[in-house]
Amino acid sequence: MFAQAASVRNGAQSAADAAALAAAQDARDELVETLTGAIGQGDDWLDWLNGQDPPGGGATAAAQALASENGSTVQGGAEPVVRDGYPGFRVAVETTDTVGASIIPGTEGMHAKADAIAVIQPRCDFNPDADPTLPIELDCDGQIVNIDPVDFNPGDFPDASVLFSVYLAE
């Protein structure tokens, strides 16, 4: 019976991990979409490359979808957090299944709970003093990305995963 409870608890942690990653990935995608819309439209677009304050409008929905696929429900939404200077999301879940029959009276109706945090970390180095009206070269973990704000084509922009990594922080 202990193994059954441990299995439900492990399932809750897997669901929390998946939900937190989904929330952060969704926010990363929104961040890149906002960045591509800002390039060439003003001189503050370089700030978006630091990854701070990702929009996160769809983070909770993304977390709920992955939690549901893993037999859990999100408790309270995807909560914005900062870990080691990087923005991210904390997601708490509760399993839809219970622990079930147990040798401990009164625990058969209990649900497992878990939480996880995923963060968004910029991968690109660039000159922070660069003129945002001129072409800029980014070094994204060895992959060079050139951005010309005057002749910018969003279709030529790399995938969000090239610019920002998403990983579990705890």
C-alpha cells in the first residue's frame, strides 16, 4: 500500500514538472512574439533579449493542459517567480486520483500534491550598449543570429529555443 501512495506522489511530481515547463515554454514563446513585434518599432527591443518580465498570458492555460494530461489539476494558476535572477513560473498540482486503499485509516480519499518551478534563461550574448537602430549580432550559445531592425523579416527569426532555454529550477 505504501508503494501505491508513492506512485501517486511520483505522478503528482511528474505532472507538476510538466505543467511548470509548459507554463514557462508558453511564456517564452509569447516573449519571442513580443520581441519580433518590437524589432524596428522603437529602441527598447534589446531589453526583451534579457528575458525579464515575460508576458505569460497563456502560462496558466498551458500548465492546466499538461497537468490534465498527467491526471492532475493546477492549484491557483501559474505563479510568476524569479529564481537565480531568471523569470519563471511555479505551478502546484493535485492529482485527480486518490491514494486509494491503505493500511493507514482515513487516507484512502487523499490526493497527492506537488509543485515545481521552471525558469526562462536567455541564451544570447550581445553588446548591451549597441544602437538598436543598427544591425546587431547575437551569439546564442555559439549560434550567430543577425538582426537588422531596418530590414527585419520575422520569418527569418530563429525558434524561441535558440534565444531562451527553459528548465526546471526545483
